Amino acid sequence: MKYIFALLSLSITLALTIALNSKLGPAPPFGKFLNPFQGFWQNAVNENSPDNIEASLKGLKDEVSVSYDERLVPHIEAKNDEDLYFMQGYITAKNRLWQMEISTHAAAGRVSEIVGDGALENDRLMRRIGMGYGAEKAEAFIAKDEESRRQIQAFCDGINTYINSLSPAQYPVEYKLLNYAPEQWQNIKVALLLKNMANMLSIYEYDIQNAAFIEKFGLDEFKKLFPDFEQGDEDPIVPVAVGSVGKAMSREPLAIRKEQPIQSANHTSKIINLKSQFTNQHSSIIHNQSKIINQFSPNADAAIGSNNWAVSGSKTASGKPILCNDPHLQLSLPSIWYEMHLSSPTVNVYGATLPGAPAVIIGFNDSIAWGVTNGGRDVRDWYKTEFKDNTRTQYKLDNEWQPTTFRIERYKLAGGKEFLDTVVFTKFGPVVYDRTFGDAAAKNNLAMKWTAHLPSNEFKTFHLMNRGNNYSDYKNALNYFTCPSQNFVFASAAGDIAIQQQGKFPLRDRATEQGKYISTSETKNDWTEYIPYDANPHSHNPSRGFVSSANQHPTDENYPYYYSGVGVYENYRNRVINKILSESQNITAMDMMKMQDNNYFLLAAEALPVMIALLNESKLNAEETKVLNTLKTWNHYTNPQELAPVYFEIWWNELRRSLFDEMQDPKLSLKQPNFYAIVRMLKTDSTSIFYDNKNTETIERRGDIIAQSFKVIAASIAKKEFVEVREPYGTDLPHKLEDVNNLDWGKYKATRVEHLARIAPFTRFGVYNGGNLGIINATNSTHGPSWRMVVDFGERKAHVVYPGGQSGNPGSKFYDNMIDTWAKGEYYTANFFGVKGKTVLVENYKPQKN
């Protein structure tokens, strides 16, 4: 009954919204949407009396069984791999069809087909950076590997079998809301999803921002605020470049390989809003889904964060390894991940899948477990391009005119209009920003080179990893992974632990800091060689008894190959993780689960003493003194019931906003220094040019800016209004809170898990939890651990949770049923390793007879 009332209320809202916003584009047919036979009423779910299902499906070779447990996790058992992937596609589509399709539309730059020209600029960006171009190359390359092609085709066949079984009445509610139908699933869509993952995680490049900063503030200021390595507190993934047998890697560069494709073998009821909401939000569908894994935005080093670690048996109570992973991404509904168990004669694997792509992406089997974090490596470079004339048929390369090529992108907009976009290609790649796209002068005629444009088969990495038995299998699987840069952690039942930063990384010139700034169109600036696979940072069974990553530097500065840091690497979570693991013994899975929910805020512990020392306490009033005393007695944990984190967050955000007011010019593309650099500046630099507020006639000094920003705390509380700082480190805090008398961190942070289209009735607001950016539990208002996994090979149990639910239907109790468990730092035990959960539904499928 609660869904009926909710839907009636939403129907009224929809009608009013259509009436008031009809100028924004064609609205969905309201009568059709409310039609009791085909409209949203058909999406109501009765999940109280599940039945066993028998069905015949065209395309199956043999019988397949699907058992759902009490959380609606499917356990698929097939007699061959093609049937397994077929059924993975079928079942995923059954629960996540709209999410899968809107993800591929976003990646392909096709959202404007659904919502109109309000999404056109974002669609153009996706195509101009070469998402479709890269996906086409990947699809062709994958097709050369017959096994991969066959399995991906089977997966697509399963999706299409489900789509073809649907009547319009059975379409997910978002199709009805936007008045369109699902299309057939092709292999290119799988390639697009993998390239989408690469795009979302290839954000650690600031060539344009670096150049703009130097032009405005000078090279000396840039070197001070954006060093490649911070001195003193670096705690890299592979200390002292520890090699695969626990010895230091050679300081001599290994043999370099020329650019070539990676070889494919022979390597050891809450429903509604309306269409105008999509266009008004600048197609927030793209902004959400183009960020996974980020569902990530440009604030890379703050909003994007992930942790993984593995501890060896020498440090655990059982004597066997434990592996942990929690990728921190944008929180969304339907959830980023879809939990599955896949079983056939060649594989028995469990974990998080990416809806729309086959295999398990993060997970475990009987013998091994693996997880990933973002490696943070710069895999995109920008090249200033000079055209001979307005025809753009020739560009200058090494002072000679060379021919360009053209790719015509055709956009079929909702409503019947068409738009044509001409993308020019040089030898480096597509000219993303030119006279037709991008309004910043610094971006004019910039071509982009990106490793995601190289032919690759990332699917094979996960296909092989799912079937891995040992460390050698893990290493072999990684050899097929090109983009994005990822830190793959590993543990095995046999006792091995390991970590490797994997990707195809261009060999850059250290002397010229190649790739850190916009390059000229010269052959010497091109990538022709790559760091060898065996020289990628890696560690296998280190003597310290653990491996870990948290988006920090992969190596120390003695690593023989140059890569740029430019202030993007994490400096806080990694040190807390390594300290805990170094000091711990007799570790259990429960210890690791508590650690993933750890709320210790090292940034506050290091920044607050510096900030307080610079504050003139004699000039504070009574209310401000009370605030200061709360901060002085804080233990630096951001538990949800604490008040001090609220005060620190207001002060810190206002301080950064005031310090870098010069960077708020919307016409410039500028990036603030990372948190660590800001604290270092406050502590050691008393004369920085950034202390002076350019909007005042007086010249402010360090103490002035500290005092002014501190006073905002009490003033904000009194007014019930709070500073909102979005870029580049924003926490997207609410503008106003009514109940400031009972204010605490959980209420102030106001974590929400948003629907992909930002439809409010489909969103979970007010999730009460702790954490913050720079904390192991890196949860702010919109980002957080998208999947938590602890695999214990001693107890032979795996514990998992994610902030959402298995169903993509907002009317299902499985849409968001795990959010509260996740927020409390609790877990479910996966039905694997002999663990038997309650079965709520069994589906048996047989081949359809011709």
C-alpha cells in the first residue's frame, strides 16, 4: 500500500512538472505512463511468495540452474562456459536492464537520443575523447581471440533473449518514464562498458591544468605546491621498489618494448520524475555512470579513493591469508555492482560483476582472491595542434604539414533532429577541443593520446582471473590488462600474497617531465615505447607480511622509470592502513571488517595542530572559544555521532576556499593542491602569495586567513547555513540544516545514494554513517565504499556488502535493502566455501527445441 500512495503522489508531481517545463523538450506520454496495463503499475513487485520456475530458452546448449539466496544473489550453475555467460547476461538483464543500457548510451555519447539536446555537450565529449573509436578497436582485437569472442557473444545472446521476452508492459520503469524501448545488445556494448571503466579511472592527468597554473602563477609556485614526490611521509605501494622475490628491483631500466598490441595468446514503489530533469541536470546520467568505478569527477585525489590489502598467514590467527578490497566510487542506485556466483566445469567464482560485461570483476574462487584500486597513473597526454588552414586537412608535425583524418559523428536527437560533428584526428589521436567544442583558450586545438585507444582485451584478464589457481595464473591474467591503471591485490589458499600495478604505461622522458604539461606536436613527444610488463611495480610475499594500496604513489622516487605525481596521490589513508597492518598480529576477518569501517582522520590529526597554533585565541568570542575547545579535545575520529568533525570540515573547506580564491575564475582550468601540500604550506611557508585575499583592499597574512576561516564555523551554525565547496575537493554538503541543536557529523555529512538519473523518489537520502575523504572509510555525501569484501582463506569464508540492492526496480524490496547494513559497517557471509544460505527462488532453464 505504501507504494500506491507514493506512486499517486509522484504522478501528481509528474503532471505538474510536465505542465511547467514543457518548453524543455518532448515530455513522456503521461496517459501511457499511467496505463494500468502497460504503465508503471506493471512494475509493482510481489516478492512474498516466490515460485520455482521452469523455462526453455533458445540459445542454450544444455540445462542451467539458477538459485537465488535471501538477498537475491543468483548462483548460476551451467554445464559449459557459453551457457554460463549466456545465463549471466540473461539474469543480469532481468535485474539491471535499464542501468546496463543507459551506461552504454552514456559511454557511446548517445544519451541525447533519449533526452534531447540537453545531453548533447556531454555526448559530444564522450565521442570526441574517442570512446566509440577505442571500443571499435577493442571489439576488433577481441574478435581475434576466438574464445573471448565466443563467450562475449554468448553473454550478449543471453541479454537479447531476455529483452526479446519482454512486452512493453514489462519494461523497467525508466523506459516508460522516458518513452523508449530497449535495443538489442551487441558485442560493441561490452567493449564500450570496459572503455567506460577506463575513462572513469583515467582521470589522473592534469596537463591542461598544470599549464594554466604556471601561466598564471609561475613555475616556482607550481614546483612548491605540486611536487612529484612529497619528502618525509611517502608510504608507497611497493617500498624501495621491492621486487617479486622480495629483493630490490634493479635501478637499471629493463629492456623497452616498442608500441604494439598486447598479444592475445601464449602468455605464461518509488517511481518517477520526468525527462526535463535529465536535461536540466546536464545529463547527470553521464556524470554518474561515466565515473565507476569514479563514477568519478575531476576531483580525483579527493573524491576517488579505494583500498585493498592482503595479509599473509604469518600475521593472521589462522595462518592463512586474508584479502580485503573496498573501491570508493560514486554511490548510486541501481548499484554500480551486481553480486553473482558463476559455476561451470571450468570455473567456480563469486563476487562483484559490472552490469553489462561478462565475468566477475572483483572476487574470489576456491583457490585465489583479488581486488583492485585506481593506480593513479597518467595515461593521457595532450598535444597542441596547428592546422594549415580552416579546412583542417593538414596539421604541423615536426615543422612539416601532414594530413589529418576525419571521423564524422552523427547524433540522432530525441524529437527527430540530427546533429553532425566532425572530429579531426592527428597521429596522436582525436582533437578533442577546437573551434567547435570547448570555450577555454587553453584547450583550443588540443589532440589527446590515450592508452584506451590501443587494441586490448581486458575481458580476458577477468576471464582468466576467475579461473586462477595460483600466483602464476594471476600474473598471466594481468598481462592482458592495458587501461586503466589498476593496483591488483592477490591472495591464495596456498599462502601467497601479492600486489601489482598493471596497465600499459608510456616510457616518458624524465629530463623534460614528459606528459606533465601540454606537449607540442613533435615526434619526440610521442609515445613509441612502453615500460616492460615485468618492470611494473609489484611485490610478492614481502617480509613485512602484507601488501596494500590506497591510491598512493606506487613506488619511491628511485623507481627507474619516470612518472608524474603532480599532487594527485593519496597521503593519508595509505599511512593509516600500513600502520595498522604493521602493528597487528593474529588478525581475523572481524579485525579486517572493522578496519574497513575505520574512521580515524589522519588529515585532521596533522592539520589541526598547525591551524590552531596559527589562531589568535585572544580574539575569539565565547561561542568561538567553545568551538575551539571542542576541536582541541577531539580524538580525530569521524564517527557519525561526533560534533567536532563538523567544525573541522567547515573550517577546512572555508580555509581552502579562501586560500585559493584566485583559482575560482570559471574561465581558467585550475586545480588546487592536494590536502598534504596545503598542510605543508601552512606549516612551513609564512609568505605564500595565496594568503592574500584578492577580493579585499588589505593584504592578508597566514594568521589572518586562519582566523577569518575559523570564524565561519560559529557563524554558519548560528545561521544554519554552511559553505558548500564542490571543486576540486568538494564534499557536496547541504546548504542548510534546520536542526543544528542536535547537529552531528552523520546528519551534517548527509550521505545519499542517488538514482543514476538523480530522480529524488528513487534516491536514498540521509544515510547515517561516519567517515570522510582521506579516511579508510572514505565516505562523504556522495562517494564511498561501493563494495566491501573480506576473504579469509583460513576460515574459508567471505564477507561482503554494498550500498544498494540486487534489483534495479525501485518498487522491489531488493532495490536498496543492503544500504543500512553497509552504513553500520556490517556484512553478509557469501554463500560460498560450503556456506549455505536460504534459497528463496530456483529457476531451471532448458534448451528450447526447434
